Amino acid sequence: MASNSFGEIFRYTTFGESHGPEIGCVIDGVPPGIKLTPEDIQHDLNKRKPGSSKFVTQRKEKDIVRISSGVFEGKTTGTPIALLIKNEDQKSKDYQDIKDIYRPSHADYTYQEKYGIRDYRGGGRSSARETAMRVAAGAVAKKVLSKIIGKKIEIIGSVIQLGMHKIDKKKWNKNNINKNHFFCGDKTSVPIWENYLTDIRKKGLSCGAIIEIIAKNVPIGLGDPIYQKLDANIASALMSINAVKGVEIGDGFSVVDFTGETNADEIRIDKNKNVKFLSNHAGGILGGISSGQDIISRFVVKPTSSILHARKTITKNKKETNIITKGRHDPCVGIRAVPVGEAMIAIVLADHALQHIAITRNLKNER
Amino acid sequence: MASNSFGEIFRYTTFGESHGPEIGCVIDGVPPGIKLTPEDIQHDLNKRKPGSSKFVTQRKEKDIVRISSGVFEGKTTGTPIALLIKNEDQKSKDYQDIKDIYRPSHADYTYQEKYGIRDYRGGGRSSARETAMRVAAGAVAKKVLSKIIGKKIEIIGSVIQLGMHKIDKKKWNKNNINKNHFFCGDKTSVPIWENYLTDIRKKGLSCGAIIEIIAKNVPIGLGDPIYQKLDANIASALMSINAVKGVEIGDGFSVVDFTGETNADEIRIDKNKNVKFLSNHAGGILGGISSGQDIISRFVVKPTSSILHARKTITKNKKETNIITKGRHDPCVGIRAVPVGEAMIAIVLADHALQHIAITRNLKNER
Amino acid sequence: MASNSFGEIFRYTTFGESHGPEIGCVIDGVPPGIKLTPEDIQHDLNKRKPGSSKFVTQRKEKDIVRISSGVFEGKTTGTPIALLIKNEDQKSKDYQDIKDIYRPSHADYTYQEKYGIRDYRGGGRSSARETAMRVAAGAVAKKVLSKIIGKKIEIIGSVIQLGMHKIDKKKWNKNNINKNHFFCGDKTSVPIWENYLTDIRKKGLSCGAIIEIIAKNVPIGLGDPIYQKLDANIASALMSINAVKGVEIGDGFSVVDFTGETNADEIRIDKNKNVKFLSNHAGGILGGISSGQDIISRFVVKPTSSILHARKTITKNKKETNIITKGRHDPCVGIRAVPVGEAMIAIVLADHALQHIAITRNLKNER
Amino acid sequence: MASNSFGEIFRYTTFGESHGPEIGCVIDGVPPGIKLTPEDIQHDLNKRKPGSSKFVTQRKEKDIVRISSGVFEGKTTGTPIALLIKNEDQKSKDYQDIKDIYRPSHADYTYQEKYGIRDYRGGGRSSARETAMRVAAGAVAKKVLSKIIGKKIEIIGSVIQLGMHKIDKKKWNKNNINKNHFFCGDKTSVPIWENYLTDIRKKGLSCGAIIEIIAKNVPIGLGDPIYQKLDANIASALMSINAVKGVEIGDGFSVVDFTGETNADEIRIDKNKNVKFLSNHAGGILGGISSGQDIISRFVVKPTSSILHARKTITKNKKETNIITKGRHDPCVGIRAVPVGEAMIAIVLADHALQHIAITRNLKNER
């Protein structure tokens, strides 16, 4: 239930359809006294904004956020923060032809079957437009994190595979990520991806992507066994993003042919007398709790389902037909999923940081 | 918060440590009037029970479940169902030597850092022993499902990769699964896996596994966008199982190099005028809602961290040392994870079936 | 946590401050296919609207509601319904003089102490303005109720005591309620109350009120023991309304000097072979579950704390001072609490109706 | 949903029926490192225990609590604490004659109608026996409170009215409370109550009671507007206790004929420069947040419904009949409700204290 909300203490609720007047979210559980301006949020929204290059949808949305409540004289007050973004560039007529036809691999069929009614314009509620509010909530989560944790948590998302093209991990550098249209950390991959995606786009096709999110400087102790494990919450957070079909933590599926010996993250004490792990196969989470290492997660985004090639499908009245999905679409929705993934990780971490404080604060000295 | 509970309407809470007097769970939200006997639950528990072959831990636990409440004259009453299992074969002395040493890749370090105290005996709360209660709750979930859904939902789990050895998918047959010690659906893989795991065990090592769960006959419409999507809940459910590092739905990570064309599950009408998909790349979930196709999920279990080879680690007092983890361990915990995975899928489906009824029941006729 | 949300399946979240640009709410869990127009909601909002008579605050707010999402072509779609109301008649300057002074019996002091910051304009988040969104959500709840329950549930709120003046219960008639400024069901009390409240208002004073809410035609079986009992949820719902200090169910506090004999609601079978209770001391709830009788609840609203008489108080800097609270205030906030109380009862009933369906639907035939 | 659980961070779940093998609860969200022994809990359980005087039920239950999990070497570990109490003195045969007859003012009828099945023995789940687990959870909550709040919170419950007999408030002294069978703070009322209740009991009747709970030394700032206000949570907590029909905070219903002037709790600065209220009409809560004053709440318990006088009722098959409820019953269940009410207040306060820490901890210095 409460299926449009996410989080326990830091908890946000989104609303709005692709072609309604606006989209919005309400964030509950933000501590008071945190400086928050629209610009703090706009910065992240601009990373996700449509129309920013020829490799993403040409829908024109400024995605200007407005803070409606919860901030007074530039600071959070502990009351719910509502954020609103107007929808500006809806072209509802584009969708008249899909009113009664189910686009394969879209949510049209299941929404119609579940609810008996759907707002078909732009996918309605199932549109990736909803992810703008995740990015907005994530920007607030980052402010919360930097406030309640002394050292700055860094959350770095990048595409590590576009279609069949993997990056060369040795050449990955976080400084490259924002210098190309693909959030790609390996600059040698950029021209290859450009050619590849240009070709895909011209052909009216689409491709998938794998995104990796690294969170640095996460304190030890975040995560609540058994069912609110940090990794379980990350899995839920990332899998809830549109078009995601898989989630990994640390070495993920590749651990299957490791042994307990090769998979062990051995531990030493460094010269500053700090705990030091010799590897990070676990992705920074042990028993559902952060270990102080980098939190590493990955997710795969399927190729955009809207393509310019005819696919077999049926109408609402159960007649066979074909469909070509026109309109403005991302040839690879995985690219714009990068800031969304970063936001979801920020939200999970902020929520667990608050939960951790609740349980451990005053007892710390007694240990 | 409420980190030891899972589910919204069908909601269970587990308690108990590996070496405490018992483990248990309380299940809320079970509809009344469902026949339920201890045998219904015991059947599933026996699949997970330790000591059943040389390929799993030699800890001897009968795992006999007792129904303490919520059932009257053989039927559920709508009140909470408490299930209890005594711990019988604890050997706490086995663990004295790990009292002050953190086993690498275990939860020892993070529990100690988070809570400042831990029950180190057998891993305490972080022990996979907790999963017995998941299996017990899952057995109840299956009873709920068969009651509220006309046709029988079938949930079939099997190991599809053990260490580096994948099954031959063409030879997979569900009837093979319970005829070997590995829940393996491909009988040609069984002797290979036997040799492999015997070798691993003799060497005092361990290996990982990939488990696939197929749920058949799931009705259309289960799942609640946006944050309680069926796949997001499955991801959370499976990732919360001990030692799991990755989760996939449908074709999972392999969709990355598909195109929108090859990834589309085209739709037709069959001769009985039913909707028929021509493929199932999506794993039976579109927009977070079940499509009526098989729900297909997979998860990877890391190699057991307890091995007979020395690994570098530290003590509670931050001194460097080495550790060999003796005691009774599974050479591949992934095997016994099969009934646990099945149980989690049953629980997610039962919960969503109840949620779906809440939202749609009386409106159905009006569509 | 999630302290700005109420309900489990039918769950709404409010946001907005008295002097922000707007107030709003997001309602999750509304079944699809229900006809819903702004007029459905406006009707109830107009009952609560300020400025409607000389006996309520003179703040001028049209309180025009806008449906932002979740409704398509006039029907609910199962996605979250966002409702927005602009704030129009803020006079922030009225509040400059209370910026640094705590008004006694207001939330100024506790908000400042809890959060270290507060939006003092009009009481900010603690303003009764938030209750407009309760009324809006309640209007939607009523639509849900009439859809999922065959017979029409009637929810009738009225003031039964204004200051020291009680109504004559024998003269109470629901048809009188909307014919006076006090939601008074006893027309003989109306002139008495007019004189009394006019006097109170002229003196710059205020008074309290007791409101009774009767819900008719509620089906048997709503409510979930133990902690989501119908009466426990009603108590929480009503006590959460601004200025409420007490809640009763059925005969409430007066049962203290009953005996088990005089308090028993005896049961008979009427000539139509229906179950018939001979009295309703219990207020329609037994063991936390509705019995099919009228659900009767009452709550008391304290006198408005904002008065034109000087009261001793302190400043934010802990200096002693006096305060006279100017601005536009209701001489008896209890009057406008009537539609708010009705809304809260509608919300609790709608939520429990959905919960009840989830648990009992398909099992009904087997009983 | 989750109707057998209460609380957000400090969250407990109860299970068990009156005549099952045991009752129990699982408490989640208890901070680690708190000393906890069975004796800590037993002390409070003994206050509620049946059979302690002729004025309460003669059912003989030792109510010995066993800690099953969550405590290691005498301290809490942050994992769920399960508590179990065996049922010993069940006399199921007492209940054979009510198997098919609904006792008026009991939950028999509504449980049967809601669930289609009920464990009629001793009222099954609706028995006040469940409140033993509230008292047990409350004892743990008190330990949490004393740990996380420097100064000791004192929670004092007492009966202030028994049937028609009110105490003389001026003679109330907390030291009297545990010196009589009625938890009465006014020793001049004790002999009156003894005579009265002896008479009631001999007549096979029962009476109601009003209980007042005062919580002292509660820090400022507990409570979360809007829907998790401290008073709303208290109302829910108290109203969920069996047989409660009304709840008040502070001056409660009597504020109806106050004015804003007489109801104002004026504020001064005392000689130690602390904030001092000149009265406490509000009962220590303003805007849903604790003000630092005593938290004062009251609730009314209806007369025990089980009496030795025939009452008209019906059978399960809808035939008219009469019933005399034999068995062992409290002539005034309100008496044993005192420790239950204290426990619920402790639980609400502990939960809010943890929530408050989550939101405000690290920001405090910046204010």
C-alpha cells in the first residue's frame, strides 16, 4: 500500500502524470535547519532534463522546480517539503493513435487490465517523467546527508555499458563523466558510443545500458537487518526505476564462480590505525549493513520500448494489429537513468542515516 | 524501521538467534477460514532443513514447527499466526574462538560497529537460520494464494548455475528438481555438480550459485506502481536473503545488448481468444504489474564465507590476525536458498494478491 | 514517522503552511473508475470555508480546489490524486508582532523548541488551515465509500454543546443542521447560541464546543483488532484535529457509573429476521469492529487561543511579556471543526472498508 | 493493516489467544546496549496479574515472562526482543455454553461476522489477556526511556473514579496508589470503593472506572505533527485497550465552557531562568508536541460485560435467547487497566523519543 511513497523516516510521495498540468512530490522527515534553495534541486534536475542532446528525447521541458512548502527564510522547518514542476511540452495528440492499442513491453496492457482505465497520454503515470521527482527528492536527500554526516558523501553514477559496448574499467575516471552526453567515465568509449547510438537512432531502434553507482564516504553502520538491509533497500529503490531489469551489489552475479577464499574481503589495520579492507567484492555491505567501504551498485536498463519498427500487438478490444511508436523518445533511456539512480541511492542512504541516529545516538558512549 | 517485518497486508515478523532457545515468526493479515496444519508448513521446511545430505551443513536440526496461535479447529481465524521452531543442535563452544575475531565477509564487523554488541554464537541474528522462518511464512503464503486465486499458482525454484557450471537450459525439466541434492532441473548437470562440490568441500572451500524462480499461473494485475512494483518488491525480498548479491527479472542483465525490437514481447490472440505473448523477455512484469505470463526471477548467492583456509582479518580490539572458520557449514549455501527464494516469491505474491483485491474488487463489473 | 500522512490503504498526505503559496494533499489508494469532479470536493470545502458568517474568521479564502492528477476523463485511475488550493488572503504583516513572542496555548513554543525554527506567519504548519485538505480528502473518501458499499453511508456531524450551552437532544433533527451558522441540530438552541457567541465575540473572547458525528449504514465488520481497531483509529483521527482535547465513542465517559447490566446492548431478531440491538451504548463498535449500528463519536474543541485579552507569556529569548493576539480568528473554532470531523470519520471508514475487502473477499462464500 | 503491531520505531507485535498455549510479543526497534532482565518486566506484569485480590478475576495465571531473543549477556543487542508467557489456567469447558451464543457488549458477534470463524474460548484474541503483552512491552519501553533521556520519566497511573465514586483530587497522593487493591491515590476513597465493589461483585454486577495517567519529566519536543501528534498517538494507544470508550488530554471535555482566557496556560520565567507554565489545562501537549509539562491523559473503561444477570441475545443461528455469563471475571476491569494504560503511555513516549532523536540530533547545535 502507499505505493507512491518511498522511505521510512526520509519519506517522499510523488504524483502526476506525463500529460497532466504538473508533477510533484511531498517529502516528509527532513530535519529542520537545513539550507535549501530551488537551485540546489535544479542542478540535479538539469542532469536528467530532456532535450539536452540528440541522444535523448526531444521533448522540451525546462523542468523548473518550485518549493511550495517546508522551507522558511531559506531553511527547512521540519514540515513537509512539497516540490512542483509544471508540464509544458505535452503533445497529447501524439498519443491519440495509441489510445486503444497496447504498445508491446510498455505498461499499457497491465495498467488497463489492473485498473480498467488508464491515462494513455504519454504513458500517464507509468511515464519516466515521474523520475524527475525522484531526482528532486534525491537532491534534498543529499542536503540531509551532508548535514548529518560530517564528511561529504559522494555519489557517482555512470554508464558502464551501452548496448554491447562496455567501458574499459581501467580507463574510468570520474572527472570524465560530465564531459560527454553519456555519463561515461571512460573517454575512449565516448566516440564508439556516439557512433553506435547515432546508428541506433537513425535506424529507429534503441539499446540498453548498465549503470554503476558508487557512494563514497558512507559511514559504517547504515542498514537494518533483516528486511530493511541496506542492499535490500537499494535493490528495491533501483528496481522501481522504469525499465530496470536487474540489480547487483559489489561483484554481483560474477561471484558465482568465486570461492569463499577468492571472495573474502580480507581486513588489515592501516598505518593510521584504521580498518582497511584489501578488496571490496561485497560492495561495501556486510549482513545488510554498510562497512565503511564504497557502496557499489549496478542496474541494467532495457532498451526503450518505443521504436519506429512495427511490432505485433493487440487493441483494447482484443484484435490483432501492428504498432509503430512515434513521438519523441530516448534511443537509450539508460543514459538519463544515471541521475535517477544517484538520487535513489542518496534517498536510501539519507533514510538509513536518520534511522541509525534514532537507534544508536545516546548509547554510543557506553559501548 | 520495523526491520524484522516484511509485507504490507500479508506481513510477517521474525525473531530469534542461531543459538537462542528458538526462532519464530508472527504472520499478520492472513484471511480467515483457510485450512492450515503444521504439516503444510513442515513440508517446505524439510526442503531447507540442514543435515539432509553431505552437500549441506551437518548441523542437526529437526526444524519441527509449532503453530502457537491464529488457528482454531484447523482453520485460520484472521488473528496473528505465530510459528515457533526450537533450536536443538547449538554448539556454542564452536564459536568461542570467533568471539573477538571478525570473520571476513561475515556480518561480525558491521553488527559490532553498528550495535556495539553482538551475539557471536553462530552469527546470532545474522545466521541463515532466520531463513527457516521465511520458509514457514512462505508455506502459509502459498495456502493464502491457493485460497484467493482460483487456479493454482506454481512456484518452481532451481539452481541453474553452481560455481562455474551452468545447466543446459534445454534439458531443464521441473520434474528433475527434487530428485537430486542440488535442486537441479537438468539431470545431466547433476554428476558434474556432485564431483565439483565434493572437490570444493574436501578442499575446505565453497562456491556460489544462481537460483531461478518461476511462478506460473499468476493472475494479471498484481503489483502497485510506483514504489511497490511487483519487481521492486521481488528485488527487495530476494536481496534480503543472506549472501545474495544480485537479482534479475526476466532476461535481466542480458537485455543490455538487445534492441527495442528484439526485446519486445509481441502480443497475439490465440485460438481460444486469449491474449498470448510471443516471448517473455520481461519476465512477466510490465510497469511493475504482472502480465499473466510466468514471473521469472533469478538471484546469485555468494560462496559461503566460512572456509577452512586462513584469511587475514582483525580482532575486536583492532589487532591483525588470521582466521580459519571451523564449525559446520554448507559448501554452497545457494542450494538451501532455493526453498527460501520460493518462499519469498510466494510471500510477495500473496501480499500483492490481497492488495489487489482491496483496490479492485467491487469495481470490476463496471469496467 | 511519515507524520503528515494518515490511513493505510486509503492514505493521504498533506502539505503547506498558512501563509505559503498553496496547501495540498496527495491521496493514494483510491480505487479506479470512480467519478470524481472538483464540485464533489468543493461542496464539502464550502462548509468549512472561512468568512461564511460573523461567527467564524473573517479571513477571505475562496478555497477553490484543483485536481492535479489521478483523474482522467472524469474518473479516478488508481494513481495518486493530488489536490491543490491556493492561499489568497494572507496578511503576513499581522504576524510580525508574534514573530518573537509565544502565544499561550498555541504551538509556537513547542514548534520552536522541537525544530529550532518555525514559520510563524499564521501559525505556519500548525494552522487550522491544514484541515481544509482533510475535508478535501474526506470528500474523496465519501465517493469511495458510496462506490464500494451498496447502501449509502451517511455521516452527520453537528455541534451539541457550545460553551456551556448544550442542545436538547430530544429536539435534535438532522434537517436543522445546515439551516444555521452553528451546525446545530436543535433549532431551539440556535438563538441562545447566537446571543452567547455574539457576546463572546464582542468581548474579544472565545469558547469551546462539543461535536458529535453519527455514521449511519456502516456495514458490519469494519475495524482490525488489536491496534487498528475502528475506535482506536477514530480516536487518533479526531484527536489529530487542531484544538481537540477529548474523544468519546458511544456513551463515552458516562459509562463509568453504568453496570454491566445497564450498559449491555441487548440483541433481538426483528420481524424481517435481521439482527436488532435494543440500545447503542457501545456506539456501534464491539471489540474494535463495527456492529452494523450507528457509529457514534464525539470530540471536544478547546476555546480558540487567540483572544483580544492580554495574557502572560515569554519571548523567544526567554523574556517575560504579555500578548494580545490580533488578526482574524474564529470565536469558536469548534464550529468549523464539524465538516473536518465528518471528513476524518469518512476517511477512517473508507480505509477500513478497503482493508476489510482485502482480507475477506473471496472467503465469504465459504462461511 | 499490520493490525497487531503498534509504534513506528519502537514497534511491537502481539500474538496469542486466551486459551492457546501461550501469548507473546516481538519488539523491534529497541536500541542496543540496554540492560534487560526478566525481572524488569515481571515487576510490571505482577501489577496486572489476575488473582491478586478478590476484586479481580480469580483466574490463576503466574504470568511468568521468558525472554526468547534479542538479549545477550544481559543486554539488548538491537535485534528483535521476543517475550513469551505460557497460559496455564485455561478452563475451556467454561466456554462451551457460549460457543454458539453471542454475549452482549462482547466482541463475539462482530468477530464472527467479520471473520466467519472465532476462537470462542475465553474470548480468544479479543480477551483482555492480550494486555499482558502490552505491559511487558511497556516495561521494555520504560528501560528505553530511562536510557535515552537523562532524567527519569515517571509514569503514574491511578483510578480516579470507580463507578459513581470519584476521588477527592485534593487528597490524591501518588504514594497511596500501591497501598490498596484499586490503584487509588486518595486513601479516603478506598473504604468507600471496597464497600461499593464488594456489593457490586456480590450482586453479580460490574462497574466502570476512569483512569488517569500522569507522565512526569517528559522532555520538550516529543510528538510529530500532523498525524503523529503525541496526543493523537496517546488517544489511539488508550482507545485500543479493551473496553475503553473515551480518552481525554489535560482538562479534556471540561474545556468546553472555558474561554480562551481561562483556558490559556500562561508562561513565565522562574528564578532559575527556566520556562514555567502557570497552569496545565493543555495536559502538557501543544500542537501535538510535548511542552515539558506533565503529560496528563485519562480514559474510561466500561463495566465488565460478563455478569451474572440474564441478558437478551441471539445465537449464531440467529435465534433469540438469554445469557448469563459465568466464568471468572473482574467486577471492574478498569482496575487492572491501570498498568496497561501506564504501559501504553511508556510505549508512545519511547517511540516518540526515538523519532525525535532521528530528526533533531545533529542539528541541535546549529540552532
